[in-house]
Amino acid sequence: MNARRINLVKQSSTADRVAIILRERILIADENTYIGSEGDVAKEVGVSLPTLRQAARMLEYEELLTVKPGKGGGYFTRRPTIETAIQSATQFLSSKDLNQGEIFMDAADAILNPILVAAVKCKDKTMINRLKLFVESQNKYDEHSYHSPDYSFKVSTELMTLLAQMSQSILLELFVRTIWSEISVSHTGGTSEENRQIMLANHTSRLSLAKAVLAKDKDKALRAWRKRSKFLRTSPRAGFDLTQQPK
């Protein structure tokens, strides 16, 4: 029994090392590159087929490898989607305490500045049109409208995601979509009128930011974010906290 346990541990460790070797090869190759048949790859790295298959399953889970069976099949390189990266990151973050709004806002301030600078330079007509439609939809609301906290924050998340996409930086988009997907708003107090006022302020500061980017006014956009950041930082005193999305 002890010998069998040692063998199992060794097999797992070998599979990990094989996965590292194949991962390095995959990442320097173009997507959908043929790297060999199962038998050829096993022979090349010097392991048994069961060990290779264990490593292959790891890489398939990471969306780095496609295994095609049958004639003309074999191992092909793959690239994970941003959705896969976000899912992995949010699974990790879900076990962490993100309820400290100041920490969240410090990170948001650091990343929003380069996003806004890049977004105002965006020339993608599809993205610009999406932002235009967003502004038009938000213009329909006035001081007499009331947005629930959940809805209001969802709309804010949509804007942040769009601005990150307009920056055309995958790193900035990944950050925004990962962090904002984990954060929600919790209502901790306040009268109905106070709630209405803070949701109106949320709407107003969000709309000002969107309009500034649409106008391609970098300085105005940065000022609009500073104002919005200040609002978000003070919102807990008005009865709303940044918190984790409910599971």
C-alpha cells in the first residue's frame, strides 16, 4: 500500500512537470498549432500515455490545449478567452475579503486614469456608438427617477466595462471586469429620500463621466472620475457599502 501511494504521488508530480513543459511550448506557438500526436508527444517528453493524458487534462482545463481524436487528430495549441481568465480570478477573489471599500477605490483610482486617457482616444466606431447609446439611455432619467442600488450599480459596471474595452488594453479590461464582477452595493441604512438622493448622485456622476469620454475631453473625464471617486468613497456614510456579490 505504501509503495502504491508513493507511485501515485510520483505520477502526479510527473504530470505536473509535463504540463509545465507543454505549457511553455504552447505559449510560444501560434494558436491551433499542431504539436504532435499523443504517442509522439509522450515519446518526446519521455512519459507514459496515462501520465501524458493527466497533464493534457490540466492544460485542457486551462484552455491551452485541444486534443482531437482519430485520424488527423492529436494535440493542438489553444488560447484561453478573457472570460476564462476572469472566472479563474473571481474564484480566487471570492475567498478574499473585498468588503473594504477604501482598498477597492484605491485600486480603482490607479487603474481608471490610464483607462480614461486611452478611452478618449478610441477610434472604434462600434465602441463609440455603444457609449453614445449608453449616454442617451441615461439621459432619459431625471431627478424624479429612482434606481434601486442593485440596478444602479449594474449600470455602473456596464459603463466601467465599456470604458475598459475602449482602452483597447486587455490588461485594463481584465482588471475592471474581474474586480467589478466581484463587487456589489449593500444598503446599510438611510431614509427613502436619502436613498433617492444617493442613487441620483450615482447616476449624475456616472453620466458626467460617460459624456466627458464621449466628448473626447481627457481633462474633463479625469475630473469627472475624481468627483465620482470621491462620491463612491463617501457613500458608506450615506448608508451604502461596497461589498462582495452574494454567492
